[in-house]
Amino acid sequence: MIKIDKCFMCDCGNLKFLKKHRFSFPEIKEYDNSIGELIYEHERLCILFEKILRHKIPAEFEINLCTSCGIIFSNPRFTTEEIKTKYKVASELEADKKRHGQIMSLVRYRKHAKYIHLLITRLYGNITKSLEVLDYGGAEGYNLSPFAETDNTCYLLDYIKYNRVKGVKYAGKDMQDLPSDKIFDIILLCNILEHAIEPQQLLKSLSSHLSESGLLYVEVPFGCWTEWKGIKEPLTHINFFSEESLFKSFRNAGLNVIYLSTAFQQKHQGKTWCLNIVGSKRKGHALTKFKTTRQQMENPYYYLKPFMNNPRDYLIRAAKKILRILRKK
């Protein structure tokens, strides 16, 4: 791991300390009996301490805010080799496949895929040809289903080789497996940037494979709101985005932003807050406004939707959180 003093997104040195998290090796391990595997957080902590750090001494991670581009992130950062180790071990365990199958709801997957398809086709405009569509990190490829049902060619990149939906071709593990001259009309990047050690570099790489009239759709958790305050393990989500940080990362990748939203939307686990952004190389109309990271961190409105969606569950989680705070005191 590497402690950094400059932002990896914009190379700015104006970093603000927000919080410090301390993690320990789980000596008493908890298991998810439904799949016969360690619960996700314990499995990731075991990978961190046994395979990456190679010791069981507690590890500390700071949460920093770049006051220039608005990204919130954990520090120190993992190296490329450490991330490869994480995915290699996770792939060998095959626990992710079991969890994925356990939480999978085809109805929710299809609803989410339809949402993306409707948004993309509306923004793309008059489609007069068969499109080349890529989903980076798309697991089984459910987000590609509506595109694959029509006369489009659909590709999938994912480190873990899942059983894919009909009409989707497996293109490899990551960007290095793509031919350098391969161009796509639509690229989907859903719930990937929050894991990436170099998200700005990934966006630039994807942009180089995007046609002049093409669209890049990115979806990430609304991490800048509350997620960074209570992470249970530091190996999964390492970037916490806002509208500001996503907007600026797209502009730095040479893309005009044509759509940006913070939406309480349906995902396969249920409804949750997400950030959605669509960019293109097209000239002409582009968005110029966004909510800043500070505005989104401090806005109480974002508590309202989860409460209205499931008041009982929300109150139970809130009560548990208050009890944890009281016990620490």
C-alpha cells in the first residue's frame, strides 16, 4: 500500500482529513450459513491481512477529501498488484458467485437494465444502425439484455467469468484484453469506479474506445453522503463519489457531460441512492452545473427517501447505530 499526499484524480495537494478507520484481523469469524462461506466483510478482511499485508497487525486507513475535485477516498492506496491479488483470491474462493446467485432477483435486474436502456436510447437519439455495446465489469451481463434483444453486438469485460445471458460475448478480464483499435457506440460502467485504484485513468482508457457519437454511462454508489463514515472493511470501496467529482472526472477524460443525476433507484438489492452520469465526445449541448461534494454531504434531504421507502427497517438501523455510539461512550 502507498500513502499519497496528492489527489490521484486531479493531482492536487489540497487534501482534507475527514476520518480514520482502524481494522483488525477477524479472529472470531462469522459465516453466512445460506452459502456456507464467511460473511463478506470477514472474507475481505482475511484477504487483506493474510494475502496482501501478510500479517495480523491492525491497519489504519484515513478518509481524505480533495478540496479541488471533490473526491473522497481512503488513504493509503492499494497497488495494482495488491488489487490483482484481491481478485485472484476472490475468484479462487468462488464465494462471490454464490453471493451473486443468492441476492439475484431477475425482476430487479431487468428493471434496472430497462432503466439504463431507456435512458441511453433517449440520449443517443436516432439509432439507424446496429450498435457495438460494452459492459465493463458487468458480471452475467444483465445490463446488456435489452441491447442484446435487438440487432446489437454486446461484449462483456469482467475478471470473474460468470455464466452470461444470451447474446453477450465475453471479451476478457479487463481493458488490456481489448484490441487497441476496438471502438464502441455504448459503454456501460456500473458500480466499478468505487473499486478502482486509478478511476481517472480508467475513464480515459474507456474514452479512447468510444466512438465520436458514442455514450459512456457510469453508475456508482452515492458514497460521499454517508458511506465513507462507516466502512466495515477497506478492500472493496475505496472511492466515494459526488456529482462534483464525477462531473470533473468526465471533463478530465475529455468527455462532455450530457446527463447527471443523484437518484434513489432500483438495484438488485433493493432501492438505494446512486449517482448516474452520461458523457460523450459530441460537440454542442453539455451540462455545466452540478451539486458540490459539500452540498451533498450536508443535505438532510437524502435521509428522507430511504425512510419513506421502508420506515421500519430504517428506524431499526438508526436505533442500532445509536446504540453503537452509546456503547463507545
